[in-house]
Amino acid sequence: MAINFDNALGIHQYTIGIRAKRAEVISSNIANADTPHYKARDVDFAAAMQAAKTSQSGMSLNKSNEKHFDLSMQSQQHVGYRVPNQPDTGDGNTVDVQQEQTAFMENALEYQMSLGFLDSKFAGLRKAIKGE
């Protein structure tokens, strides 16, 4: 009997890639906190998850053959500009460093939580394969 990873792993297999992309976007915001006219961005997690669950349309690689699988996040899909919480400081930059640090820590915790869920799913699969 074949193992269906979509059923076995649930949504957690998709959350890892989306959270990794969000970490990149947030760290880019923090790195550009002093860059004039830089606009803070964020990943629309709900939209990215919906795309990953429905048809995996948020995933693609450069493929040399149409039979190859789509496995990695497109770089800019589901990334948008964040609405600023503070007034413009005069240089056009919309990054609030404290907000970005909070979002980064929250995302890191959720990433670790998703890894924990995947680890428990794989542990269950190992037990099933061994017949325990």
C-alpha cells in the first residue's frame, strides 16, 4: 500500500516553506529599516496556504520536463506591502523595527511548531512502517 504524504503530513508540509519565505521578507524589512523610501512587506500567509492546499499553484521550479514536480515557493508570490502603523518619518520608509522584530519572533516560533508537528507525523509513519 502506497503512502499518500498529503494525507499523512497534512498542511504542515506547506507551512514550512511559507514560514521560511516570511522570515526572509521580514529580515529584509529589518535590514532596510534605514533605507529611504523602502516599503515594509509581508507574506499573506492565508492566501499562500490556500494556494498550496488547493493546487500547489504557489509552488514552482525551473523544469526541464513537464513530468517534474513543483516543489519550491515562487519568490514574490503572496508578498505584499504592509500598511504602516506609524506616521511617515520624512524619508518615506515604512519599517517599524519593533513590529518587524515581533513578527520575526512570532514567525520563528510558528516555524519551530510546524517542525515539531512534522517530526511527530514522521515518527508515526516510522512506527507504522516498523509495525509497532
